[in-house]
Amino acid sequence: MTRFERAKYAGQLAATKFPDLASRFQFWCGGSGRRYATSRYLPGQTPAYDLAVSLYVKQTAEGPRVIAISAGQASDAAPGDADEVHVHVVERIEALAFAHRDLRALLDDGNEAGSAPSGAPQHKVLPFTPRHAA
């Protein structure tokens, strides 16, 4: 199994006591197989987290699909065709860099601008924009 086969949508939170919360939290697996918890927001309603990886998601008939990814400040504007923003918050800049690299595998088998095989679609890896706390 390649790292790109491990990268996938891993479902939503199973909350039997609070089922209304279940749809708010989603899980994704990165190329390493590591599972990442994310909070789901509508574009334009993302809180201004300092250290976060944002997955810009389009809902399709086959399920959710990551169409772009960014790291740093989570309140950056979403691409116009994104239906949702799934945000994974981290504590340290090192964790941010690792999660960003690992979750890039979600971009249609890990293809990103500059490294996609010929004929493969180019996707958006948005600029890395960490914001330092004042």
C-alpha cells in the first residue's frame, strides 16, 4: 500500500451522547496513515487560529474531496469552489509542517503543483503562512 492509498476521508465523529456534535468533527488520514481530527466550517466562517492546516473540501457524489490545502493562519480565504473548510489545529510549528506535508497526499493521490505526473490535474497547495502571536 502506497502512502497515497492511505490518504483518505475517515468519517465523522461518532458521538452517541451528543449526536448534534458528530457532524461538526471530521477525520482524515494523511499519507503516513496518521489520523487527523478536524473541525468543519463554512467558507468565510473559520476562526483565526494561528497554527492550523486547512483542508478546502468539495462535496461530491463519491463523498468529500480535498481540492486545496493551506497551513498557517486558518482564516485565509477559501477557494471559490470549496463547500467546507476542515481545520486541524496544532500546538507547535514543527507539527504544523509535518501535518501539512502528510495531508497533501489527500490532493488526488498526492499530486500537487510542480510534482504531478504528466497528464495529472494540478491542484492548489496554498502558501504556508504562519502567523506569530504578538
